[in-house]
Amino acid sequence: MKKKNGFTPFETMLSFLLNKNGKISKRAVDKTGAGHGRSPEGDLSLTGFTLIEIMLVVIILGVLAAMVVPRLVGRSEEARKSVAKTDIESGLALSLDLYETDSGAYPESLGDLLKSPSNSENWKGPYLKKKPVDPWGHAYVYKYPGTHNTDGYDLLSMGKDGVEGTADDVTNWQED
Ligand SMILES: [Ca+2]
């Protein structure tokens, strides 16, 4: 093996590591001098423990990731349902009520909230910023007059399956 400055590369590395430890020891001694009451040996063993602690943290994070991820998947579906419910009961409901205030009746379709129907003189929209789409990317289903809300309108999201009339629907006539 070729020697540099009389040392093999391994010896150079070893002396570098020892010097590093030497510096840590010196700092520990300085701390002791400042009144922290730690012996250099104590600090060195503390340095040794840090690696084990890092490994433990990595292992714990791995375990936590395995535990948390499936739960987040479930939560995101809950969050979508919550957004759909808010759209139906707040956002779209407010736009539809504004339309009803201006025009005297609810619109025939949700598209009338964005573009004036030809027969409406009192239309002051658009009442929505963009075409309403539920959190699963499907259009909201709107019926006026409603079958379930006979004095108003039916509004629903078809839910995750994209099919109307199944258990995952989010509607304006059912309490979750
Ligand atoms: Ca459905």
C-alpha cells in the first residue's frame, strides 16, 4: 500500500477520527470548566449513545409511518365527504339562494348559475366562480323541483363510486 506522509490511508483516517474525538473531549473539559459538572468520559459515552438514539428514532419513524399511512387514507376519504357536504349545504346552497332571490325561483340546472338562461331578465350572476364538481371529479346532481325536498331542490354528490342512489351518496336531504 502506498504511504502518504508515512501513513497508510487507513491510518490517516484513524488519526483524523481520533483527533475529532480529541476535540470533543477538549470541549467537554471546557464545559466542565464552565461549571456544567460533566466529565469528559460522560460526554464521550453520550456521543456514543447519540448514534443509537438516531437509529432508534429512525426505527420508531418507520414504525409510525407504517401505522399512520393507512389511517391517513381513510381520513382523506372522510375529508372528501366533508367537502362535498360543505359544497352542498353552504357553497352551492348560497349560490342557489342568491339566484332564487334575484329570479324568483330556483334554476332549472346548475349551469344557470354560471350562464344566464335566455328567459331570465333578473339574472345577476355568475353566482359561481366555476362549474361545480364534487371532490371525486363528478358533477353534482341537481333537481328542481326536488323529489325529496318537494318545497325546494334536491342536490347530491354521487360519492366515490360515481353512481347515483348508492350508500356513499352525499345529499341535501339525508343526515350523515
Ligand atoms: Ca354513489
